[in-house]
Amino acid sequence: MKRSNASRMRLAAALCTVAVVFLATQLMAQVASLDPAKMPIIGTVDERFQSYNIEMVEVIGGRFWKPYGSTTNESKAQDPGPRAGFAPSGIDPNLYQYRAPIDLSNPRLRKLAVALSPAYVRVSGTWANSAYFQNSENAAPANAPSGFSGVLTLQEWKGVIDFSHAVNAEIVTSVATGPGPRDAQGVWTSEQARELFEYTKSVGGRIAASEFMNEPTFAAMGGAPKGYDAASYGRDVEMFRSFLRKTAPDTLFLGPGSVGEGPFAIPAEAGDGKIVSGSHEIVYRKTTFGLF
């Protein structure tokens, strides 16, 4: 008896079903039972691995990136003097607008930050390269000292320390590296950094880790002295490393947190992407930021 096409199709479908069920049964029989509690530990992730950043300009106030979609040019009357003037070299100033210092004592902000703890809070960014730490109770001066573009007051930095305690977030930062903290030969000096670290310790705070300069691959954009090159950076990094060893040996020295290459990138000496100074070598074309 001949079968119709429909009958043949039904038979083929039934056979396929039987085959699939058979194979699935065989595979299920071969699957091993896994018990995560019995698995050996082969590595761990720091409990503070997931962390966040507060820009230095948000702490001291100044011109920062406009919110997306913003087309309003704020009036100059909103800019309180010298704190509003700085913008990275080579960037359209119309992309920025003035922002007042952030209130790190805000209860809602702290409650939300606590939900992310334990964490690191990085207080750095381009503006940190040129921020003057005013180690006195006086109000911020009308103008930042020569070579600096902004002023970080004791009250503002104490606010960062209090915030870190309140939300269980260890402080990560960088130091001023622009023309201000340099001697007549253009060599970086540690006095500003020393005052920042010593004050932090004196009020019960701690800097868990520090870079030398924010985004050294774009040193010119970040306010580095004119003509700053790889040799200068290598020399200054040695100075900073020596400073950390003597002043804050428990502070982790972070490798450079770099940004994409471009026309503002720090010039390489030998073209091999390496800076060699004494016994210390930094592969600066690689992003080696240790925490984020």
C-alpha cells in the first residue's frame, strides 16, 4: 500500500521526535552534578573592585563638561572668579559650564554611596593637575597662585575625608603636576603633595593610592609645562616615587591612568613607547591604572 506525502511527513516528524528525545536522555545521563561549595578557590577579587570617581573640579568648583543636550551658554555672572576659568588645552571652551562645589555631606548622596561600599573613591581628573592645596583656614584667594588654575581649600579636602569615612570608601588621588609645583629648572617639587598627605593624616584620613599625574599621555592638555616630554615625566615620576616612600609608605603608587593617543600625547624619546629613568621603567602607552 502506497503512503501519501502527508503520511510520510508525519512519520518523518515522529522519528525525529524520538531521536531528539533519545539524544537528550543520553546527554542528561552524562551531565555531571556541580556543587559550587566544593569547588576550589583559584582567585579572588578585591572587595573594593567596583569603585567610582569624583572629579577634583567637582570638589573645588569650576568649568566642567556640560550635561548632554545642553545648549545654554551661562552668563559670566555665574562664574565666581578664578575657579571658573580653567579648561583643558585644545578643547572647545563652549563644551564646559560652571559647576559649584559638590556637597559631599548631602545625606541622600551618602546613603546612595554607602550602597556601593566597600569601594575606592578617586578624587582626581585633569583639574587635579593644576589645583593648589591651600594649607590654611583662610578663604580661597581671589586668584590661584602662579602656575595653578584652581584652589583646593582645607574645608573642601576635609569634606572628601569625611565623605570617605561616612561611606566606607578609601581615597585615591593624584597630585599637582603643572607649572606651579616646580623649581626654576622645571623639575617637580614635593612640597604641595607633602602638605596634602600630611594634612590628610593629621585629621584621621588616609590616601590609599595615588597616581603622579592624571592622564600623562595627554600631558599638554592636562596643563603640563611647555615642552614636557617623556624624559621629563620619567624624571618626575622618580621624584614622586621617592616622596611616597618617605612620606606615605603605606600608599599604593599607581601606574599611569592614560587616555587615547592623539596630537596632545606626550612625546616618546626613542619611539619604543618606554620611559626609562634610573631603575624605574614605565610603559606609558599602556593603560596600567591599577584600580579602575
